[in-house]
Amino acid sequence: MALAAAVIAGVAGICVAFVPGPNRATGTPRPGLSSPAVVVPKLVLRLPATLTLRGRRPHLAWPVSGQAAVTVPGTGSLGTSGPVSAPQPIASLAKVMTAYVILADHPLAAGRPGPTLTVDAGEAGAYQAELAANESLIPVRAGEQLTERQALEALLLPSADNVAQILARWDARSPAAFLRKMNAAAARLGMRHTRYTDPSGYDPSTVSTAPDQVKLAKAAMRDSAFAAIVAESTAVVPVAGTVHNRNTLLGTDGVIGIKTGSATYSGGCLLFAAVQTIANRRVTLYGTVLGQPGDLTTLLPNVMRASQRLIASAENALTSDTVVTTGQTVAKMIQPGRPALGLTSPRDITVIGWPGLSFDLAVTAKAGRFALIMTSSDSRGVRPIAVALTPRPPG
């Protein structure tokens, strides 16, 4: 008799119910389709439903003022500090979104210069007025040509406000059109507390929050051209010559980027990514520190110190734990009248997290395949860990 399988969720676990299928010769239903299942195997988890990494949950070195957030993609959030639902000015962190939009519209291949853009007379003529307004700039000249890569280096390393305006005009022809692109990208990334009113962040009404900026950092760093540029300590651009990265943490504590920001109305700001190797795996921390106090000469040093303490404490909190070993029986499939079938792990399962982080465990069955599903309690949208299980007869 043909059998059709259906997955049924029940209190006792996940059951695979086998019911009579249609007659292969006639296609007509066989008697008993509405009767109880003939055989109802049960999947019974042999591990705790929740596993918690050992130790006391860490206390990170959060800044005493402003906002901050740290997360590990694929694992979860290490936490936040400050009023992280209240948007505040972010100064030159806005340039990360400018670069993100530019690269979405004009992708750069690895190591390639990209298309060329030309500085117009109006943009060159505005330099002196922008300098008098204390904007962050590089010198430009009418008719000067920059490759896309050079323009992005000028935007992201020395944080040139005027290059943000040049890129916006080159991409969208008008500031308003480019701002629509920036805000649309923020909406797609789920940055609910973010609003861009200019491409450089010089406008105090360009606002965001620490968690929103972490979302952007993760998205931007997936672009290899962006990640390569923010990892540069220096670059050479026409007219300005050698420009330097203002992120002085670059290369320390595993920091690989990404952007600074500072102004009297925003305080010192830093959006960072740092890598660490845990259990032979490369783990990336993403974080933001906003609103650090100081004057024009101390804003960046202050945010660098606060960020370095936060990064070090977050990296020290990371640990690994092998929660399942190779060949360990994870679950059993119990069938009435038959020996139980063990479901074992074909490999060690090592999770990366921090003490106190919990994982919820479940066993699933689909199309005759079995898997252990581990979901981080701090994941909030992170894909669960799924490991295929091997059925083994008893003995």
C-alpha cells in the first residue's frame, strides 16, 4: 500500500504521520483516509530544549554618555547603551550611506578604478566658502577628474564633505534626488529611526541611532570595494595628493573599518567593524558609538578611546562551546512496534557567543531528512543554525 507522509507538530514533539495514499492503478482514494494514522513515529529530543553558554553574562565597557550598540552577525546583539530609540545627529557617518548608494548604482570590481567624474566650476568655486564654514574638505579644482574609487577614498578616509556633494550630483543630478535614494535605502535596511537631509552629514538634521547605524555597517561591509577602501590607512587622489584615514583605531584590536564623524552638534561618533578568530572561525563585531563629548580638538580622540574600551570588552566576552560531539545521539525516532532509531550528529557542533547566551533547540523532519535547529535567544532575525542528522539503527 502506498504511503503519504505529513509533518505534524504536537506536544510530544514533531511527529511524522503515515496515511494511506491513493490507488496507483486507478488514482482513487483508498479506504481509511479519514481514519487515524496507521503509524505515528515521534521525534524526541535527547538534549535540553535550551542550552546556555557557561559563565556569567559579560558587562561591556559601555560609554557613560551618548549611544552605543554592538552585534555579532549570525549570533545576536551584545547589547546597547543610551537612548537608542532617540535619533541624534551623526555627522560624517552619513557618508557611509552615500558610499552605499553610490556602490549600489555603480558597482566597483575588485581593484578597479571605476568610471571617471569631473569636478564642475561651481563645486570648485564653493571651496573657500565651505572652508570658512569649517566643513571637512579636500581641495578640488574645476575640471579635475577623479575615478569613482578615488572619490570614495576622499569621501571615506579624510571625510570630504565637498566630495559627498560631488558624488551626489554625479549619481542623481540633484541633491533632492540623491537624498530620496539615501532614505529609500535606509527604509529597505530597516533603519526606522534614520533620516538623511544631506549626503555629508554636515546638516544637523541628518539623524540616526546606534542600532540603525550597525544595520548599515553590516550591509555596507558586504560590498568588497567598500570594505577594501575603509581598510586603507592612506590613499592618493588628484590635487589633494595623499589623504589619511581619520579612523586611528584601524589595525588595532582587529579593527578593519569603517567611519568616523565629529561635530559640535553631534559629538564624536564612530562606526566600527572588528574581527577576531574564535575556534578557528573569523568572527566580526559591528558597533557604533555616538555622541561622545568634547570640543573640536578632542571629539575624535574621545570617541576613539570610548570605542576602543568597548571593542576590547566585547572581544573578551566572546567564547566558543562545543555543545554536540560527533556521533552523539541528538534525538530518537520512536515508532510503535519497532526499535527506536537514533538521530546522531555527523560532526561536532561548536557555537560562538558569550556566557549567558542561550540557544533554543528543536528537531525537524522534512522529506525524510532530519535536522537539529539551534536558534540564538538574542538573534532577532538571525538565521538559525541547522545541522543535518544521520539516522542510525540501535546497536
